[in-house]
Amino acid sequence: MFTLLTRRAGPFVMQTLYPSFHKSDTPERRREKSAMRSKANRAKNLRAQWKILLLYLAFNFTPADTTLTLTFSDAFLPKCKNDREQRKEVRRMMEYYLRKLRKLLPKWCGKHLKYIYVIESKHGEGRYHVHMVSNIPIRYMKAVLALWPYGTYTNQEMDVLPLDANHNVAWAAVAHYLAKEGVEDRDLGCFLWHKSRNVIFPPETREQVEDTYTLKDHLPTWAFIVERSSFERPTGGGRYEYIWYARADNST
């Protein structure tokens, strides 16, 4: 028997297949299976931050949600000595703003605020600004922008999520955009993004399948392969498979 792990987030599916342990396994067979499990786990490890962000976005948000860009007037730009302290100051200002949104959104439309935001400063004019994806409907744009107390109304932007040619959310493009200032551009301890507690990573399901099961044979006809890895030992039957696929119109 093999163990099949599946993680789904919107149009994206990640699957990993590796041998299951059995009480009749010899020590040598158990070591071989452990090696396959380790290889499979390394293959599915999301080293790129934008990929992790992509799964958060696709799992927690919908085409009805929005993007928000918030800027600071000169008087409100952080004036601390280093990037880490400046980002802390921006976070404090964001928390004040988000508290107001958390209180008002249920009254507006019966929703609890859900968001992911990034603080940027390394491109353009080098001014601190914030990009956020949230579940606030676009019809509340005027109220949302008017609530921002750290800059002029006309310098703030709110828009619907970008769509591709097939009218699906371009999640990969959004994730790349939010992660364009990578972790390497930040002081130690400064995170790439911040999120509300109700934004969760897509859970992983587990099931047992037969030894003959292969991921390739069970791919949907619409699947576009984003990443793929596999290994098979000629003797002993040890193997693992990993695949990440999406609908072709949401490919990365």
C-alpha cells in the first residue's frame, strides 16, 4: 500500500505519493520506505516564498475579493533608525487601521475581515507602502480609503483582483507581485507578509492507495503541471512521486 497526500487551494493541487509502513516490513524494507518518504517530503518542500503565498491566497480568497494599496504622507513616514524598527512602526499603524476595518466590516456586509498584506520600501521612490489582499467588497471602496488616516485619499488605491484571459483570478501573478521584495531584502526577524488569524494554510488530506497507483494516471484532463518529481529504485520496489498541477488557465 501507498500513502497519498493531497493539498488543494483553489485551482491548484499538490500531491505526494510514497510507500506506507506495514508491520510485516523487514528492517531493511522499513529503511527503504523511510528513505522514500524523506525524498518525497523534500520534493514537496516549498522553498520559494511566493509559492507558499500563492497557496494561502488561492485557498482563502475568491474572485469577489479585492486588493488595496496604502501609502503614507511625509508626516507619517516612519522615522526610526533602521528597517526593522521602521517596519514595526508601519505594522503598528496598520493594526490601528485594521482594528477599524474589523469593527466596521461585519456591520457593512456581515463578514469578518480576512487579509494578507506586505510592507514594501525597496523599489520605486523607496517610500514605505502597503499592498493588501482582503475580503472587503469593492463597493465599500470609498469608505475603506477614507478610513486610512496616514495619507491623502487620492493616493490610495483599491481594486478587484486581476483576472486572466479566462476570467479566473491570476493567483500566480498576485503572489509574485506581493513577494517581489523577498525575505533577503529584510532585516532578521522581518517577515515577508502578515495575515489575519482566519487566513489558514490549505490542509492536507491522507488516504491509502494500492501499490499500482500512480499520480500521472490520475491527473485530470485539464491539468497543467507546475512542478513534478519522482524516484524509483530498480530493485525493492521503492518509489515516490510528487506533483503540483493547476488548471491551464491558472498556470504559474
